[in-house]
Amino acid sequence: MMMQISSDVESMQSADEPSLLALSETSVESPQTTSPFPGPPQNDNDVNMATSALITDERRVPSLSLSDVNPPEVQKVVVEHIVKREDTGSFLSSPIRLRSFSGKIPRPNSEADYDTWRSHIELLLNYPSMSPLQVSRRILESLLSPAADVVKSLCSNSLPSAYLQLLDSAFGAVEDGEELFAQLMNTLQDPGEKPSTYLQQLQLALNQAVKTGGVAPGEVGKHLLKQFCRGCWDIVLLSSLQLEQKKSFPPSFTELLLMLRTKEDRQAAKASRMRKHVGSIKQRVQLQSQSSFIFEPTENPETNPSAIDDLRKQVASLQSQLTTLMAQKKYKGFSDRGATGRTQDRVLASQSAKPDMSKQPRKNYTNEPRPCYCFNCGEDGHIATICTNDSNPTVVTEKRRQLEERQHV
């Protein structure tokens, strides 16, 4: 067949005129054999030459049809071994790739957690141009030890379901669905946490409860909105969005998240404008107070002479008060020194008048009354060195006489 195709191609290249259509029309119009020589053949040589010319003209037309050149079997082979391979190669060479997973605790930053990694595998299983063996190969390429050691017992032609079954038993969640749902009901908003962040946390916990059978898939929206209204502390936000009234027909997670983020953005923008406005007002008030303090016009003495007279009177009053205080202080100092001197003289005189106590037997003075009054003013409770009252000799003399009488009794 290939030899026949090559000969037909050579004949097509060497043929100049007429074309296939022209030859077919000519054959329809003149079905009789024509000779390259005009007139009827004269002898046998003319007949032979006409026959050879006819054969040459017939070689110029391909003898194969389109189905012979491109048969269905060849088309099938081309589609199966070339087109599909190009599709698979384009997918494998695409930037989409699986992140590695090892199952180490703590998890390295360059690796994905098991739930994320498994969701990527499920996407590959739903991809139409990838065979199960290719998905198994991608799984093996993304696994690192110790996760790779778990699937070593499987053979090379194992299906992805076998790999996922082993990995689920080793790294999948083993918590009960009811327990996860109970944890969801106890999940409340933390201090300083945004409502949108709290909603995303509830969504993750709710997805885990759905996977383990703790919550029905059709009741996800109802439980999500119910727990959000229960655990969110921003009452103003709940009332402005009317979330309590939407429990009968709860919105989806995407709609609710968009509403929360929009409300948070508006509140943040309003708070920013309020801070700028209040700050500008405070700064303006401070500048006005400073300017009024610095640039306040002073009164002209010529226009207001009464102010100067008042100041002079106040200064004279302060000077007189100061003079009086200094005089009182000086008088008290002299009186204290005088009282102390007189007391010392009296003590010396009494000591000289008394006989020598060394020659007489000692007496017990523990029971004798002692002076408990001030030698300056005569009042009880303090002594003359710290006395601030005026001197009163009459009272002091009377107190001394009474003391002597009590001592001689």
C-alpha cells in the first residue's frame, strides 16, 4: 500500500494538465478513446503509440480514495495514542501540583495538613483525563515518611481508594460526630475576635461534624446561624443584620460571611472617621487655648488706673502681714530664751540653798509629784522648749506653789 501511495504521489507531481476534474469531465463527454495523433490510425505503430499515451494519462490520476489514504483504523490509533497523550501531558505539566504530606507532629510549614491534602486527591479523582493509576502515582509522589511507610504494603497497581483507606486509618479524624457537634455548641467568640473570623471557625468545626456523621448535610445552615447568634457577643451587629429573624430560612455560609465582612468594614471606616474628627477637634481647641493665652491683649494702664491701685493695696497689705509675722516670731524667741534663763537661775539657787545631799541618806523620789506644766505659759501637756504661747508668769508661779505644797505633804 505504501508503494502504491508513493507511486501515486510521483504521478501527481509529474502531471501538469489536465486535472482530475477535467479528466473526469472529458471522459464523460467523450467516452471513446482518443489518439494523440489526428485522424484515424494508419497502421499498428499508431495504435501502439495511442495506447501508451492513454496509459500515461491514466497514471496521472490517483487510484486511491480518501478512505484508503486515511482509514478509520489509523484515525483511531492517532486519537488514542497522540491526542490523549497530549491532554495528559498538558495536565501533568500544568502548575497544579500536590503539596507533600508526611504526617509529622508538629507539622512542617512546607507541608499540608491531612484534610487539605485529601481534598486535593478527591479533586484529582474527579478529573476526567486522569486514570486511577495516574492518581495513585501522584499520591505516592506526594507522600513522605512516615506516611509513605504506611502504604508500602500496597502493590504498584493498587487503586487510589486503597491508599486513602490506609491513610485515613492512620491520619484521619477518629472523633465521634456527636462529640464534635457538642464541641461546636460550646465554641464561643473570643475577646477581640472579629465576627467573620468566628463564623469561619464555626464553619470548619461544622464540616468536621458533617464528615463524621454528627450533623446532617441539609441542616448545616440552620446549625451554623443558630450557634453564631448564640456565641457572638456583638448584639448591635445581630440586630442590625436581623439574624435572629432569619433562623427559619438561614442564608448560606458565603452570603452570611459577605454580610459580616461588609458590616465590619463599614464600622471600621466609621470609627476611623470619628477618630480623625474628634482628634482634629481636640487639636483645634488646644491651639485656640494656646493662642488665647499667648496673644491675649493686656490692659492699658492709662485706660484702667484702678487696677494699679488695687495691686498697690495688695502689695502693701502683704508687706504689713509679713512684718507682723516676723515680729511675733522674734518676740517668741526672746520669751523662750528668757523663760529658759529664769528657770536655770531658779534651779541653781535651789541647789545652792539645799544642803549637801551626798552626806544625807538618799530619799525615794519615785512617789513624789513632778511638774507637768509649761514653765512659760503654765499650761499642762507640753514644755517650754516647744511652747508657742505667750509667757504668763502668774500662772507659772501659782502652779509651782501648788507643786511644792504637794511635795511637802
